Amino acid sequence: MEKQIPLIIDTDPGVDDMLALRIALCSDAFDVRLVCSVAGNVSLDLTTANALYLTKIWGGDIPVCRGTASPLNIDSSDVHGAGGLGKFRLPSHSFALDPRAATEAMFEALTASDEKLTFVTLGPLTNVAKLLREHPEISACIERIYAMIASKDGTGNITPFAEFNAYCDPAALDTVIRSGVEIVFAPMHLGHEAKLPMAAILSHAAASERQRLQEVFNGYYDDAVGAGYIAMYDANAVEALLHPELYDFVRCVAEVNLSDRPGQTFLRDDPSGHCYRLEIKDRRALIEAMLSDLLPDSAS
């Protein structure tokens, strides 16, 4: 087996976060060291509860830490459901959070590792920015950040100008860009291109998964994406690590507006830039890979 990629995942589940987490936690390609919650798709209490439950059922003993609320705590329950996972409600369980704050656990994981760690961020960058502000030297311990955030051309989905994760905490995104850490952006438009049919996911799922997935998918994104499809926004940040051959990595310079159009981003192509933006090379192959990675042990 090839050497595993050591990861820290920062997430705000959220239905599409749930699917990205499933892919990452069930893949033998990754050594997930830590999962942290951040406010975003729903409140910090809900994202933390969702991250804890999903990580424990799919990832086992991986520590899960409560993160920080982003400055704009936007209610997206009309998209993700009241609890963040469609109509699914978490069952009673005995799973426990790691008592450390997210940034403390991130710092300890990075300094304890004998190799650089890769971040996968699926929500606002509040936690990562806090870590880099408190410990700017820790950037040397980060291999790369694969981030589902931003748009490449100044368009948005929460305002006409801002992508949701960037809008929730534009100052955090600016801090991370200025840190010099190499960022691989999975911009908003990739989710519009990578859509999985719900019926295909359910048909590939094991019987034990189908009811939960059906409850999660119930009503999700029907208006925004079209009935019967899931926009795989966050999964692109994971798939680019699993299947880099399915993407173009375009060097760029990243900019975020902090004033009149907060959260508006531009990813400007520049061969001297320290960031990359992803473009999908082969949409059909990517969708097939996503479906296979999402349910690797399930019978079709």
C-alpha cells in the first residue's frame, strides 16, 4: 500500500460536508489525525454534533474538537435541514468530544508530527486563521491546504458577489492567503459541474445506509441544483488529493474583498502565484470516482 497522506479536516456539516467526510474517512489513502468543527452551514453546536457523530461512525477513534464560530453565523437550514443533515436526526450515542479547543489540537498535531500535515477545509477558514495568527511559525508544518472556498471570478451564491464560505469569514480567508501556505482552491463552480444523482448513490449504498441517506437527501438542494441531484462542492477538495489526474491545478493569486463586497474573491491565473485553483478535466470520470469513493464497501 502506498504511504498514507496525513490529514487534518476542518468542517461544518452540512450535507455536502457529510459526503466529503464519508469519502475521506473511508479511504485507505488518508491518515486522518484530527477533525475539527467550525460554524458555517448551521450553528457551531450543530456542526460540532454532526462532525462528532459522522467521524466516529466512519473514522473510529479519530479525535474530534469543537472549533470557533465564524463572525457571520448564517442560518442555511433551508438548504441543509434544521439540524444540518436534511431530515436525519442524530441518534443517541456515547461518543465524546476531545476536550481541547480546535486550534490547540491542530497546533499539537502539527508539532508532534515528524512530517508535514495536509489540511482539508470544508467551511469558513475561521479555525485555520486563528491558528496562524496565534502561531505564525506553524505554517512551516503545513504541507498544503485543500479548501472548498471562493469563486474564481467574483461571483457568489450567498450574495451576488460572494461564495458562502468566503462570506462567512473573509478576514480569515485573507489571513490564510497572506500566511504563504500553499492553498489548493476548489472553487464554487466545481460543485455545479460535479453533481451526483441521488438515485445512483442510494442504489450503490448498502441496505444499512439507505434509510439514513434517504433522510439526509430529503429535500436537499432540490431548488438550487435540480430535483434528484447532489452538488458535490466539498468533495472536490478531497477528490483532488485522491485523484489529482482528474483535475488541472492552475497556479493563481488569490484576492478577497474585505470592504464594500465582503467575501468577494478572484483567483487570477499567475504562474508565480503560491496558490492553485482546480478545474475538472474529465467530468464523467470524476463522477464515477466520487460514487466509488463515497461507497467503497457497499454492494451495488
